[in-house]
Amino acid sequence: MTKKIPRLAARGQTQHGDYAQAHMPLCKHSTSSCFVWTFLCGPAERRCKGGLLPVVMDNIRRYLAVQRVPWPWTRRDHTPNESSPLIPKGEADEVAHRNSELHQLGASDEKEPVSKQIHPHYCIYSFTDYFLKYLLVLSNLMFSVMGLLVLGLGMWGLISKESFAQERIGSIGTDPMLLLVTAGLLLTLLCLSGCVGALRENDCLLKVFSGTLLVLITAQVLALIVVYTVQGEIGNVLRSGMLAAIAGYQDDLDLRFITDELQSNLQCCGADTYRDWEINIYYNCSAPGVLACGVPATCCLDPLENGTVWNSQCGLGAQTLDEFSAQSVIFLGGCLGEISRWVQQHQGLIGTIVAVVLGVQILTVFVTTRLQERIHWHKVNA
């Protein structure tokens, strides 16, 4: 107002000076009264004689239209905050600087209308964008927890078996628990990259996540093709592995645990028959120990004596019995036949699980790609 008073007063004195002298006796007493009268009635001097109130309201509306006074209910807060979509800091500073210059330019010259202020354009995320984002976040968070559980289980197995001891550290590479540790660590890192990338809208992490997942999907599909192609050789591979586990039954706790679980759950004994235990140096009939010509207790039909106490000697001397006598004491069938039978009975369930696992991974890749496109679109149009 301090800059505009002289200009309005000057206008009243030059353009309407004669009218002020003839019709405004207040001008003789004070300059301020003359200015007020000139401001209110000057632009509409002919209507001043008919009434002061209409002229005053007309000039007030004209003044507010020129000044563009923002009413409280029309004000907006365009300041970006943490909940606003990302906008480059340099662009926000440039927009604020241009707005300040335009405001000063409009205030310096009232005859020219003030241009519209430039405000940054904030993109509004749709429901689909938020759904894809938080679906990816929650799913990866869940799989990250699963990876941590697998990692913890593997570490617990290594520590409980004292695999880090100096005398056993050399054979830690063949420890099955190391496989759990590696799988759990990779799963956790992969899922955390996807979770953080989706949450922070980080394009680099999302590219790493989707690329790694695509490589894993390709590897799994190739593995399934290889298994289907050489399914006739799978039996020989399993037989070799089972015989190796029988030979190292007493020396390796991991092999012992795996063999006992297979024999007790599948109700079998040996690879093809219970006589396969002859290849073990402790169960061989020429061995000097008490285990000679015997089988482990997990081969027995009823290893629990009276249903409560574990009878570890129930399989002693079982190899000396013929099949008719041995069938009342131990399982005669080998584990390979039971494994083949179990796979045939549950092949539908196995196929469903494989399809679901691959489908979830492929869907995750599509969701990640879609989210990357939306993030890129918002950044370009921001």
C-alpha cells in the first residue's frame, strides 16, 4: 500500500482535481481526506452524485480484482512434504524463485494483471500403483523372514555339530547345513532388495531384483527340462547316493540323520534290499563288533520296546535271517522302490507345487516390471 498511495493520489490530483475542488470540501482541510474521496469516487465521478455506497463497492471490487487478494478458503498449500511424490530439489527451488519474481513484478505495476503463479505439478498415484507397490513389499518381506529362518536353521546345525572346530573346519564344505546357510542368505538378500526397492521406489534395486529372479526362473526351467530328459538315469544317481550314505552311516552324523529319516518315514531298509548294509564296515558280517550282520534300528518294524523305550539292538543279526523270517522283524523293501512309489502317488501334488512356485516367481517379475514403468512415468511427468 505504501507504493500505491502516491500513484493514486497523483491520479486524483491530475485527472479529477477540478471535480475534487468543486465537490469535496474535505480536500480543503486535509490531504488524506482528499485522497480517500478521490480513490472512492474518482473512477466513477458521474455516479458519485447519485450515491456514495454503490460507487464505493464498485471500486472495492475493482481493487480486489487487480490485487488478487487470496481469500482464506481459496488458499492452498503447495509446499512439498514427505507424503508428496518425489520432485527434484533443483526444480522446486527454481519454481519458488520464479514465483517470487512474478509476485514482485505484479506488485510493482498495478496496471498490468498479475500472471498466474507457477506451481510444481505433483502426480497423483492411482490405487493400482499403491496396490502393486505394497503387494511387492509385503510378499518380499514375508520371503525375507523365511530366508532368515532357513539361515538360522543352517547356522544352528553347524554350531550344534561343532563344524567350526579346528579339526572339522576342513570338511565343512561337504556339510549339508552349509547348503541351508547359503540358500537362506541368498533368499534373504534377494527379497530384501526387492522389498527396499519397492518401498523406496529405487529403480536400481528393482532392476537387480527382477534380473536375479529372471535368472533363477530360467535355471529352474532348464533343471526341469534336464530332469524330464534323463529321468531314466535318476534311479542310478539315487542308488549311488543311497549306497554312499549307507557306507558312511557311522562316520557322518548328517548322512546318518538323512538315512534314518528315509528308512523310518518310508518304512524301508537299504537301497534295494536290507542286505545292502553289508557294505558298511560296522554292519558287515566280517566285522568284529556287536553290530556285525545287523541293520540299524530304523529298519525294525517296532523299534520301540513296549511302545516307550527305543530299542537300538532290535536289528542285530537281521542279515543272517532269510526273507521269510526277517519280514517279521525288519522292513524288507529298499528305499529306492518306496521313493519311486511315493512320487507316482503324489505326482499331481508335486506338479501343482512346481507350477505354483514358478507362477509366483513369474508374476513377481511382471509386477516388478509394471511398478518400474509406473515409477518412471511419474518421474518423467512430475
